[in-house]
Amino acid sequence: MAHRKHTGPPLIFAAVVLISCYAEAQTPKLKIKTKNSLPLEEQRKEQMERLAKQYDLKKYTITRDILIERGAINHSHPVLTLNLRFLDNDDLALSAYVHEQAHWLLTDRFRMDNPALFDDLHRTFPNLEIRVPEGDGELRSSYFHIAVCMLEWHAMEELVVPERARKVIEWKQRDHYKAIYSVVLDQREQVESILNRHGVNW
């Protein structure tokens, strides 16, 4: 007598596993505050909340504390702070978010490797122009920005299509950190080789 195959419970179990994996992959709840409760600050907050739902940012979210502040320069520490630029461009807004999160990645997960990473970057690209707008004005942080901008590009390639990601990096190369983004664009393989050598990745 042939035995019936009971497929119900295994299929249900598989579905539960898939649903659980999907749920775990979502962007964690961001704690976004506005500095002055201004309408445009609230609009930027809403934009980031929408992008957090549209894209899975779990991998690229090291800190969940976000401050929106009109007139601020985007920065990562002590609280990740975003200004009001790019309200009309989601790709650039998303790139600003992952850029600052990349700083948190370096300081939180690779702090012990930072001295060797700096030496490697400095040795490989000894003539980097660090004065604004080519760099950020400081030697060490300009070199660390090479790693940050490469991590930003990697993140954007995974979040949006590679063509859009490259357009973002090319736009930024014309806007700020011009020498830094030029290194990332023109010598990507060398930069990636250095990051791989030090195990720096998302």
C-alpha cells in the first residue's frame, strides 16, 4: 500500500522560515529627530523614513540615531547628522546616509585596523590633494575618506542599479571631495584591493 506524502507541515515551516528571513532583513527602526522642527527638516525626515521602507538598509545601518539639521554639514559623530540637501534627489539623499554610516563602520568595527589602513592608503596614493574642495582639509581623514567613499559606492550599487550608483559618485566628484572621489573612480581596483587586504567591508 502506497504511503501518502504529507507536504503540509514542511511547506508551512518553509513559509515561516522565509517570512522570518524577510522580516529580519528589513531596515531597523530609525530614531530620526529634527533639530528645530522646521517644515523642511520634517520633510527630510519623512524622506529618510520613506527610503528606509523602500530599501533594505539593515546592512548599511550601524547607528540608528539620526539628526536632521538645517545648515549643518553632514557628519557622522557623535550623532549622524544630515542637512537639507537632496530633498529633490532620493539617490543623493540615500548616498549621504550610507556615506555617514560608512564612517561609523570604520570607527565601530575596524578601529583597530585604522592605523594600518591609513598607512596603506597614504603609501599607495602619496600625492592626494587634501585642501577643500579636493579633500576635507585634514590629512588622515582625507585618506580615510577614500575608504568611506568606496564603501558608499559599494552600498549604492547594491541598493540601486550600478548605473545610478556611478552617476551619484560622478556627481559628487564634481561637487566636493573632488580628489578623493577621483581616486575612487579612476583607481577603483587599487582601492578595493586595499580594503580587501584589511578586511574592510559592510
